[in-house]
Amino acid sequence: NFLQCRISTPSPHPKKTKKEVMANGGEDEELILLDHWVSLFSMRVRVALAEKGISSCEFKEENITTLGGKSPMLLEMNPVHNQIPVLIHNGKPVCESLIIVEYVDE
């Protein structure tokens, strides 16, 4: 089994569930997606975010095509695989596209 960066944390809003917060379009939340426009795995996550109406996500494109092009943020948030996509929700990373889609859907 591979290590997965799945984060299972309670909502930072004590009176709101994660579902309510995400249904609000991610307002009041810090959402960053580390991705690359060529990656089909990243596109899968972008489609899931769009389908859920989450518009406040900041997209940071990673330069994965050149040697040493990975940002320190990517290396810190996904230290095991150093791969995209990574969704950072209030400073907590969620890695692997299918896990991110499931996380967004919950």
C-alpha cells in the first residue's frame, strides 16, 4: 500500500459542516490547487470543483516539465510522491486526484 495524503479533519467552522462550507462555493475558505494544465489528473479535479460550484479556489500551476521545476510548496505538501494535483484546504493537503474528487464531493 502506498501512503496517501488523505486528511480527515473536522470543519474549521464549528457550526458548519464541511458540506455546508463547500456548498457555499468555498467562501471563507483557503483553497489552493497545485496542478498543471497538461495533466488529465488535474483536469479531473478542476471539473469536480466546477461541478460543485467551488469558485474561490486559487490555481497554482506547477512547472513539472523541467528538471528541478517543482516548487517548494509542492515538495512540502506532497513529500512522498512529489506529484500533482494537490488540493490545499486551509493549509492541509489532499493528494491524488480520485481522493481529492471524493473529498470535494463529501
